[in-house]
Amino acid sequence: MYKKILWWVKNYPERPLTYNLIVTAIYAEKVDPEPYYNPKYMPYEKEEFINDCKKPTTLYDDEFKICEEFKKATNENLSSLIGSEIWQEIMMKDSIVDYIAEKTFDSQDEIRKLCSKIYSDYLNESVFMSDLKTIMKAYGQRGVMFTTQMKNLGRNVGSREKWIDSTANQYWFGYNAIKCITKRVRELLDCEQKPELYLKSVVTLKEYFNFSDLQIEMLKYFFCQSIEGNCPAHKNKAIFIWGDNKDAGKTTIASTIVSILNGEKNINNVRFYKSNLAQELGWKEHTAPMICSCRAVLMDEAMPKDSSKSYGTFKDRITSDGVKIRFVFQNQIDVDAKANYVFTSNDPLDVFVQDKTERRFLEFHIEKKFKSLTYDMIYEAFLNFAKQCKRDRDWVAWYDSMSKDTEVRGLESKDIEDVKSFFETPSFVSEIINGSSQISVGVFYQHVFKFDKNASKQIIQKCIIDLFGEPMRPSTWRKSDVLKVLKETEAYDHVTNILRKNEEIPF
């Protein structure tokens, strides 16, 4: 009853209540009177008003008189107003979504509890049991809309639970989840940064893992990328740790990096930050990529041997901010996210890279354990390094300074080298020498397919142009142009020597 009066005072100042009603409600609810003081309608000064709110009035505890006086002042029945504080706030919004979106949460469970409270208060609020005309009179179209929405949630078994879960997903992934982890990370890394402490942490990492200066710089880039969260999307890099020795410790190193960047004090909870390619690329329905809820993601043995179909999509994921998600019973939404991935693998990176070259990864080859280290020692070494990491140059300049040294040659580069080598064989030289004055692209295809039946025609054409220049007309090259290049090869010398001996050189 008293909460309804106070809600009215705050939200309808143009329809003022009597002084006694306001003072009675403030005294009953023991709230701060100052926000309810309105000099335009109050008969007394603020100080006297505040003193009056500290003692009961003649209306206190007399429900009949309170309701009667409220009716006289507003021409509304007090019983037709909502008592739930949550619903009082919601009624001032255009939607429940607006109400929830304005709040911040420390866990997904908090969102679920709020949604449960919204529905529970609806069930316990007698106003919603009134006919729609009564609700319309008190709250207008908003009241009718909210009443209808809540009634529809109760029509089917499980609808309430689905709404709660989908809403918790929508408002946890993105801002709220990252906000909580960011707070943890800042608390974990909070310390004074000194050049000598950074150098000390570098020495320790080099001693423990035999890291090079370049690898230290790569680690520093990734830590700063995750901690700062402001690296331009197209300059994002992922860490790739590999080694065919199962006891080399690559997973422990990766788990340690990911745990620290999510504010964990050890690696015991690393499973909460572990994902796979299907989830990160959005192939799992109604599931958010892990980068929507943490500052670094562990991808342990996540890259498929045949990455030809997924590689292009994953390249875009690494160098993109934000993802699109469709949760159950929700429209597709855009969620803020920064791509900070740490991969582990038994195979080198060039096995997976489909392009000619790749600069999105920071590759670490861990061949063996260099020292006998405990989990605590490893964690402490990386934590001290993370605490002292400080970016001292522009992102673009820093990225460019490492580009050449961190570039990885991919499968396309290997394929190009293989195809080119096929054109430097004695059999190809003989074929050209003995062939016609014009060479069609089919001759090149047939020769390559003798060695590799699955070779790409696109790559073959690229190699032909790289080696022998542009065609004289579409798909046709001059024999003289091709021979001009082949004369520089050992295969040409070998073939012509044999032909001279046999006196069969046809030119």
C-alpha cells in the first residue's frame, strides 16, 4: 500500500497527493524523504517536511482512510495500482527487454533469478487479475500489453522456463559476461609496472621454455591484445602452440595463458574457457561462441586435418569483432566479442593453412621440456610476465614489425612449388621440344596430372603465368616463350645433351 503511494509521487508529480499521504508513506517505509520533496506542492519547507516524516500521522495504519484520501486526490483506486517494485519499474518502460537491458549482472544465474521474480510477482499481483479495461484505465496500453505477454507465457508448459533461459543467454553473453571477467583480470594483474620487473619475467620464461626474443614479443602482443581489448580487428593474432611430443607441455602452457587472461588464479577451471571450431564458427544452433563470454579461449587440438572448408570462415572469425547469435525463442542478435584464441596441436601450422601465406597466427614450436617445472611455477612465470606487459607502440606499427618473421607458408605455397617443379622435369622439356609451335593449357594440365591427379587447375594456371608469362591468346602459349624459360633449367641441359648424342634435336 505505502509503496504504491511512493511510486505515484515519483512518477506522477503533476498529479500530487496530499501532504499527509506522502508523509505517512515515507514514515511507514522508512525511506529517505528528500527525493519526495516537491516545493511546488509542499506547504512546508524541506527541513520541516523531513522532520514530519520521522513520526506517524493520523493516517498511519488506517488502510480505509488512506485508500479514501488517495481516491479523492487522484480519482484512482489504490487497489488498482501495482505493488511490486519490479513491475512498477517495468510499467514505466516500453518493454520488459528495455527494463532488463538497463541492468548489469555478475552471473547468468542473476538474470535467471530476475526473470523468475518478474513472472512470480506477476502471478502474485492481484491487479493483473482485473479485466483489461481496469488495467487500461490505470496503466494504458502498456499495462494491457504486459498483461497479455505474461498470460501467454503461462499458456503452455515450459514456456516460462524457455523464456527465462533465452533471456539469460541474451543478456549474459557479450557485455555482462566480459564485464565480470574484466574485473577479475584487473584485480589479478593489478601491480606496479617496472622495466626491471618485466626484464626479470622475460629471463624466467626464456630459462623455463627456451623462448627466443621473437617469441617473447609474440607473447607480449597477445597478452596486450587480450588485456587492453582495443586491438583493431584486422590486426588480431591467435597463438598456435604445437609439438609432436605429448609430454612437451604445450597444453599446460596454453591452459596457463588462457586461465590468466580470464582472471583465474590457477589452471583448475580452464575447462570453462575451452571450445571447438564448430562452436566458434556458429555451427552449433542456439549456442554462443566462447569469445562472447571470456577474454581468451583454449582450442585444444581443435583444427581439423582437412581445413579446406572451414579455413576461410575461421580467418574471418579471428579478424572480426562481434558475432551474430540466434538463441532459442530470440531473434538473431549482434554480440560484442574480441577474438583471442590459443590453439594447441600435434602438427605444425602449415598443415592447416590453406592460403599461400598466413600472418594471423603466432606460432610456437615446443619440442621438449627444458626444465622440470610444477604447474605453480609455470603459472607464476606467465603471471609475472602478464603483470608487466605494457604496449609501447601503435598496434599497426607493432603488427607490421613482426609480420615478416611470423609469416607462415601454407598449403597453397607448397602446391605452387610442387607444380612449378613438375615443369622443370626432363619429361616436360622433351614434351615441349617435340611439340607444336603453340602450347594449349591442356598440355600443362595433362603433364601435372601425371604427378598429382588432385592438383588445382587454378593453381596450375597461376604457375604457368608466373613461369612463362601471359598467354599469346586465351589458354595458349608460344613454344618459344616456354623454351626461353626452360633453357635455364638443368632438365633442359639434360634433354638436349641426350638429343645431341642421338643427333635428334628438332631445331
